[in-house]
Amino acid sequence: MKLPCITMLATLLLTGPAAAQLQIAPPATIPSAVREKQKPKPDAVPKKKEAAPAPKPSPSPKPSPSPKPAATVIPAPSTDNSNADLVFGAYQRGQYKTAFDLATARAQAGDPKAMTMLGELYSNAMGIRRDYAKAAEWYKRAADAGDREAMFALAMLRISGRGGSVDKSEAVKLMASAAKLGEPKAAYNLALLYLDGQTLPQDVRRSAELLRQAADAGLPEAQYALATFYKEGTGVPKDPERAVRLLQAASLADNVDAEVEYAIAMFNGTGTPKNQPAAVALLRKASRQGSAIAQNRLAWVLINGVGVPADKVEGFKWHLVAKTSGKGDPELDKQLADLPAEDRTKAEAAAKKWLGSK
């Protein structure tokens, strides 16, 4: 019985300066844990102007009052335990009360996966009233029985102080155990703790090793994070081509930040053959997914007709949309002011329509 993906500890964010007219400048993605220490270590990269705010391990966000299962559910593995399949099947269909009842019976019979499911249901108020203490109890029983997903879930509760007091030491031990058992989310979050240098001593090489483990297991967030390491030479030798391959893999899994970086790499021909039409198509996709950086980059190429035919109305539409998310661009504002009134009205109406349909 495969459980749903549990909320990540942190995610990496893209920020960066506006694009130059004939080349899209990639967002700065140097991890802050490397930048902000008193003295850079041999593996650390030098401080760069306007570098991106980097991930800092923090408790997972509080679940919404009415949590919903992930949009993409991983199919349950084949098993001889038909009851376990029934539990997961009920969860997949959103029949949480049924899943709770079935999991309770299986947990009482000593099934660790059922115990983990109960922890998940209690933690996210699915079919039962939210109770972090009971969630932690079930996760611990499952973790003691060797379930790696329960170890990770319990670590998240311990690091956030839900269901008990904050215990970062225990959280780290649980994450390390889960990572050793092949849990990619645990490896990814443990990597962030080593990168942050607060809960654990900063160790960018160890962080890179853990990110590689999670990336090899197919975790898009880890693939994107490791790509930034190879791009900047953080904890690993600088390797633009490998960085692009990782960005491509994460992009195929719909990681929006990776889509933006991969598009920029293709547009500029950095680490991969230049393919501006494909890059613009990917920027369009990321823009529709709400990436303000993609919207800003797309605005530049459309307004200036680089890689695609110029479309100033569409370009300024995305400029105005990006501006609402804090990615304004004074240069594009000047160009917008010079746009014929009719076209400016069309761009403003298109931006308003897109924002209103979100």
C-alpha cells in the first residue's frame, strides 16, 4: 500500500534580474546557506549580487481546513494483502472514513502501512478530526516497525512541534533512517538541513550527496536543487550539461521552477543546443502555471520578437501580469508607455482577463 506524497519541508525559489534584450538572463539560484556564512568554504560559491533567497528548512505549512489528496496519486504496488489495497483504494477515491475504518482494523493486526495511513488521516483531518498527537502515535508505531514513510512523516511533526514538543535531534535521526531506507523526501529534506547549517553543521558536499540520492529516485524538487549545485559548482564540480539534464528531468515532471531554468538554458544554448522556439513554448507553459519569472521572460521575447514573431500586445499582457506578482520591469514600463493607445488598452484588457480567470 503506497501512501500519498507528504508535504515537503521546503522548496527552492527562482528570482533574478530582468532579461537583456537579446538574451534571457537566468535567475540567480545560489543557495543562501552558501552565500550567507561568514567565510565561504572551499565548496561554497562566491556571493553574487541579487542572488535568490534560498530554501531554509522550516516546518511544513499547516494543512488547509479541508485537505485534498494530491492531484497525481501513485498507484499502489502489487501485494498479496487485498485488505491493504482496499485501504489505499478508499483513500484514492476520497473515501477517508472508509479508509480510516479499514486501516484501523489492519493496524490492530500489526500492519505498519495501515498505521502510517492512520497517521496521515489524523494529521490531515481526512475522515476524522485532526489530532497531531494521535498522528504522531501511529507514525511512531509504524516507524518502529520499519516503515520509512512513517519515519519521514514523524520527523516532520517533530521538527514543527506538532503532536508534541519540537525535537530537531529526533527529527534528524528519523530523516537519516528514512533516507537510508530509500525515502527520497527524507533525503531531500535532510539535504536542505545540511545546506542551511542551522539544525546541522553546514556540509554542502553531504547535501549534494543526499540531493543526488533523491534525484536518482525521481524526486523533481531534488533534481531541480541538484541542478543548481551543478550549475554553480556547489559541493560538486561545475557541470552545465549535467545541470541541464537534471532541469529537463524535473521539467518533465512539471516542476515549474525547473521549467523556467530549462527554458532559459535552451534559449541561450547553455549546456544544451540552442532551441529558442522550444524555449519560448516552455516559458508559455510556465507562465500559464503562474511563474512570474517566466511571465517576465516571455514578455521580453514577445515584445522584442526574439526566437518568435513579435507580439507586443501579448508580451505586454504578460509584463502586466508579472508586475502584479512583484516582477515589474521599469524598461518594459517605458516601452508600454510608448505603445499606441489601442494596443495598450488591448494588453491591459488581456492581463485583466487572465488575472480574473485565475
